[in-house]
Amino acid sequence: MGAMIIVLLVKYYKQNMIALLKKNGVIVPPRASDTDIVDLIVTTMKVSKSFDKDLRNFLAKPSVLGNVMGEFKNFTEEPKFFGFTKKFLKPLS
């Protein structure tokens, strides 16, 4: 699972991501930033197969997948809205 997908999951489903982390025994600080939560997700995915499975099952829900992939498509088509330029997305040669 790519980093951008995880960032979008936290952006749109923050409370669900916190609940999944807590379900798998991860302590989430009360004032954790989005970046903190992304870091917790990535770290937990590396060590917990059950968390990885829960996260993939959450992402597989049609409404979640549609929202996240729609936003990802927007990012690739209009990167300037995310603070990137087209030059950033050109393949390296």
C-alpha cells in the first residue's frame, strides 16, 4: 500500500484509522497529528499482520475505495492543488 493512499485514508477517515490502531493495541496520543497517525499506521503495518488485514479490508469497502482513489486521481491530474508542479511528476530520464 502506497504512502499517498495512507495519507488520504487519514485525511478522510481519521477516526476510523484511530479505531483500527486501538483495536490492534496501539496507543494513539490524544492530540496526534495526521502525520503522527500515518507514522503509527506504517509502523504497525510492518509488525502486525492482523492490522494490515484490517486496514486492507477497510480500504476494500466500495465507498472508501471510491473516495480514496478519486482523490488520488485528482492528485495525479492536478498536482498544483496539492503543492506540486507537473515537473515533479515527470519520469526521471
